[in-house]
Amino acid sequence: MMAITASDVAAFVACLSAGAAREEQTLNAADARLGDGDTGSMLRRVFAAMATANAAGAATVSEAGKRLAAAAMKETGSSLGTLVATGAMTFAREAREIEGAGRDPEPADLPRIVAAMRDAISMRGKAETGDKTILDSLYAIAAALGGGEVSREVAAQAAQQALAAFRDRPCRIGRARMFPERSIGADDPGMLAAALLLA
């Protein structure tokens, strides 16, 4: 199986950045129902900063992840943006462990890496699976990648399925938890972002 390269990581982030720019107003509108209405604008800024972090020029995948995390931390001022940075830092750490074992990360490592990102984000955001957050998307993605083909298409389908499964549930964390009835039937902005940007 071919190894993942720093250029692959940079190309993926470039796709996320393009998607965030394209879906900015859709995500802002979704967030306006449950929060400040700025999720799309924040993600556009964070992913644009990550896309210009020269991850492709890194000598290793873990170094590429570190550059992305630093760019995200510098740009964000929101809770979701901080979770993006946490995910990037965890990606870098997991890649470094694999490199320390004498090989480069491979697609087969992604279920483990996504699961580690999920766990780190859970700890940082003090959320649990079932709270109707992007954590639920990551749980679904890790499970789907671990159970079959490792591809962006599989991840995107898992994120879409999680979004649909949680749409009619109340949010149990964040500002939206104060008005749970308002969140029933509404998409969590983070979960919606995962589905749209992976697609």
C-alpha cells in the first residue's frame, strides 16, 4: 500500500479550504439557528490559513501536521476552530509515532488516526458521543474506515449518514443545549461541515 505523503495531506487540506469557501454561507445559516452564525466564516478562515501553511514542503507527514496545527491555532478564536487545531495536532502526533516505528503513515492507519483525533477532540471539547456534535461524525467516519475501504468517499458517506441520524435529536452540549427544542430538526453546524466538506 502506498504511503501517505506531506503533499497528500496538503492536497486534502486544499480541498477542505475550497469546500469551506464554497459552503461558507450555508454553514453560517445553519449556525444562526443554534449559535452565533459564524461557523462558515470561521472554517473558511481556518482552512485558508492551513492551506497556506506549506504542509507540502514538510519533510514528513508529522511535520506537515504540525504546520497545519500551528496555522489553525494562530487563526482561530472559536471553539470549533480550536477543535480543528486539536485534530491537526493529534494527526501530527499519531503520524510521528508511526514514523518512529520506521515507516511512513499509510491509508490503513487512518481509522486509528481518526479515532485518536475523535478522542482528543472529545477531551478538549468535553463532549461525548451522542451529544450531536462533530464528534459523532468522527465516530461514524472512524468506524466506516475501519470496517471497509479507506477512502474519502467512504468517510463522506459516513459523515452524511451521521448527519441524517442526528438531525431529529436535540443538541446536548454548547449554546444549543439551552434551547433543545430549537435544535430538533436542525443540523449541527460541525456535523454539517464534516458532511459538506468531505463531499
